[in-house]
Amino acid sequence: EHDDLSPAAFPLGNQGIILCLPASACIPIFFYLFSIILCLVLLFGRLSRSDDIVTATATTTTATSNTMTYPQLTVFDLDACLWDHETFELTALPSDEIMGDLHGRGLGVSGVLCGDTTLSLHRGALLALQEHADGKYPGMRVALASSATTPFAERIARAALKRLEVLPGGPTVWDVLM
């Protein structure tokens, strides 16, 4: 029996699944998907309008190194994916820097204090950003998306990205993205 307040997945044979979500999830998911499409369009494509239908086009080529093929673009969602909190729930801009282990690469800024909450990168996200900074994925770009749409949440995110280090002494997450 399906509860109208919880997500449910329905298989479509070998063509994938349909994911049904509660109505309250539709708006955040819309903004999240819109953010990803916007990142793709800004990096690789263009918007075109024809017969009142707006379409986004983007290149689909991949970057290669030796025999490995990598995507041209990887997009991280910020909240609870790249880092461990929801940005819109934070009450203050980042103030103090928290020093800690950067995945065995030495000590660096592993967290920032936002009010009484420490905002830190997830270990897997940090590792992926370190590998990207090391050049392991040549030709691949990294982008971010977020459904936190308030100006204050955006200011918190930008400030944190500019302070959280990927490698000791820099680069920061912001540096890796730029």
C-alpha cells in the first residue's frame, strides 16, 4: 500500500522506473533539476525557443585519459551531498575555520562554523575534489547545484566554498571549481 506522503518507485521493465514523490517534494526537485539544466546550458550549450517550447541543448562528448572515459561535467548538489548540512537551515555566515584532516593529505580547513553549526565536506566529496585537483579526470569540469534559493543561503554557500580546503593550504573548493 502506498502512503501519499512517502516516495514510491514503480518499475517500467527495462526502460527504467517512475519515481512518485509527495507533492511537497515537487518544488524543491523542480529547482534542483532547473539548477542542473542551467549549469549544463551555461557550460556547454544554449537555450533555443521554437513553437513555444524551450529546449536546452548541450554537447554529450566525454573526456578520455588512456583507456578511461570520464564525463565532461560532474554536478554536485550542495546540501547533504557535497557537505553535511542544509544551507537554508544555517543561521550565520561562516566565521571561524575548523582545522582537520583532509583525507590523509594533511591538516587544512576541513570545516567552517556557521553560527553554532560546523559545515564540512563529506569525505567522498572531498576525495572526488582532491582527485579532480590532482588531474585524475582530465577534461572534466565540476559544477554545483542547490535548491536553497534564498539570497542568505547563497551567501553562506559562496563564503563556505571559498574557505573549505580541498588540499592543505589550498586550493579551496571555489578554486577547484573555477
